[in-house]
Amino acid sequence: MKPQSPVHLRVGPAGIGAEWIPGESLFTALRRQGWLVGSACRGEGICGRCGLEVKDPAGGLEPSGDQERRVKVANQVPDEWRLSCLLICPAQLPDTTVIQVHSPAW
């Protein structure tokens, strides 16, 4: 069985490359690679500070779940943003998938 390939990310306004491993949260992937992602809850899906603009042209990411929607409303995170701590890299995405990630803080 072929190991799952990491998803390619383009991060920040310069589109710097990064990798996202299947099963890993976007929060963990970005921090592992040195990106500063806001968090008061240490990535537990409570504070909403890890909200990021995530553009998935292929549409392979799962939509926001109930917990993510509740936290975004409670913390005034824009609906179109995603909470990086609750966004998990799917096991199956096309090898050519490139996801763009941006934070106004970068």
C-alpha cells in the first residue's frame, strides 16, 4: 500500500511552500514548520484565534463541522475562514492539490 503523500501548502502572501501530512491538523503542520499561528487554547478548538483563510481550489477539504461553526460564531471569526486546529488533512486528496493558507497577521 502506497503511503499517503503530504498535501502541498502555499503559505502567506509570498506563497512559501509547506507540507501537510494526512491526519495532522493544519495548526500542527504550520507550527511544525515554524509558522506562528495564534492560539490561547493550545489548539484545542476553543478560542478561535487560529482562524485562517484557506483556499482549496479542488474542493477536497471537509466543510466546517458543528464545533468549528460554534467557535467561529462565539469568537467572531469570519465564516469563510477555517480554524486550523480543527481542520485535519484528509487521507485522500489528488497528488496535485495545492492549498493556499493566509493570515492577516503574516
